[in-house]
Amino acid sequence: MPASATTSEWARWIDSQSTQGLVQESMHLNAYGQQALGRCLALVHARPTGNHSCRNTAGSGASGMYLTAG
């Protein structure tokens, strides 16, 4: 089965024991994570007021991103 946003990880973790930098800097989004982040930012931009959090429906890819109050 080829890689896809519905079946693949969206981020890459770097072992902080063998690299420089803080643990907080050890996660990097891949292409799927960047697509999801872009979708989240577009949703937030469409609602300029209030506090919202991005959530995702498991197994649906970036198109499953939605906002919740909070």
C-alpha cells in the first residue's frame, strides 16, 4: 500500500540524545503534517474571533481537520 495522509505519520521525531537542541525542538512535520497545519490555519483564519483548537478525524487526512471551541 502506498503512503498516504490517512495511513502515515504526520511528523518525524528526532532522538534528543544524539542531536543538538532542546527536546521541545525535536519534532518536525512532514508533507502530510504541513498540509494539516495549512488546513488548520485556513479554518482559524475563516473565524477571526474566539479561541479555537484544531482537531482531526482519525484516518481522514488533512481534509478531516475541524475546529472546536476552546
